Amino acid sequence: MRPSSSAREKAKKLQLKVIDEARFLRNWAGNPLKTGAVAPSGQELSRLMAHFVEADRPGVIVELGPGTGAVTQALVERGVDEERLVLIEYSPDFCTLLRERFPKARILCGNAYALGEVMAELGNPPIASVISGLPLFTRPLPERQALLADAMRLMGPGAPFIQFSYALVPPVKRAMGYTISRTRWVLANLPPARVWLYRAVVSETASPATA
């Protein structure tokens, strides 16, 4: 008996998952401080991050450190137009893969921490949301602060900077003009992770995220 189409689809997804995990592990072994994770974000975490992107705002949606595209795929499945996506990835191998998987997105192979410079090269289009898979805790605090400041400067007031982390504390602590909120832990992820949301608003009172 031939396997059903749904069974074949599940087998294909499993095969791609294994291949992506091998790619991630290979990149991590070659440069652990830049890759930051030994495996792509799991489906639940990817969907949770995509949930907070505010696609109704005008402008592009910037993803920092998309890796093999797990979160990118969650954005597309949520209904975000692929042509709105700007993906900034350091690894040339991942950039090649992203171009194959998301041919309508803008794939920029470079330093995501230089967000201001990268967006200037694109003509500084308006940004609706920034979603980040960067391993921020591998960088000095001033670099993290500079990245967040660049994102807040380039986005409209209240637009979200969405960052996942495995840590108990936020990658950048609360600063003047920012609010921070966080989600529940995604225990099914490897390792368990949660999402931090930063917004440039007048109020300095953080409120818990709901999802």
C-alpha cells in the first residue's frame, strides 16, 4: 500500500527538520558565538514570535538572524506577504538556503547588529516590526543596547521589537522610553525559551504579554 499524501507530507517535513537541525549544528560548531543555538526555533516558539508582529502597520518586517527560516515560515503561514520581509543573516550558507525557500523576500547577508547601516543601504524604508533570533547574550551589553536603540529609532512609536531568549532575565533591561513585556515559557522548545517584547512608548510601565 502506498503512503497517503498526508503521510508523505509529514515524512517530508520531518526530513527537512532533521536536515535543518544538522545545518544549525554544523554552523554552531563552526562559530558558536554567532550562531548561538544548536537547533532552529521550534514550531511553537516560531508561531509565538510571529503572533506579535504587527503586520497592519505600514512598512517592511525585518527579521534578524533568521537562520534556516523557521520563524520566517511562521510569518508567511500567518499571512505576511513574503515581499515585505527583509531578512538579515550572517551565515552565507543560511543566506543561500533562505533565497531558495523565500525567493520573494529580500535576503541580506551581513551583520544584523549594524541594523542602521543595513537599512540605510535600502533607503530607510518604514519598519512595521523587528523580529530577532540573534543570540544577544553572546554580545556585550553596549552592543545589545545599540541594536535596540537603532530598531526603536527606525520603527514607529509602539512598534514591537520581538526577541526570544533562553534566559530568566531580559537581554536588555528596561531603559528610559522603552517598555518590556514577556510571554510564558515555551517548554516544548529545545532549550525552553520565551519571547521578550520591547516598545518605544511614553509609558515606562511594563505589562505581561498574552499568548
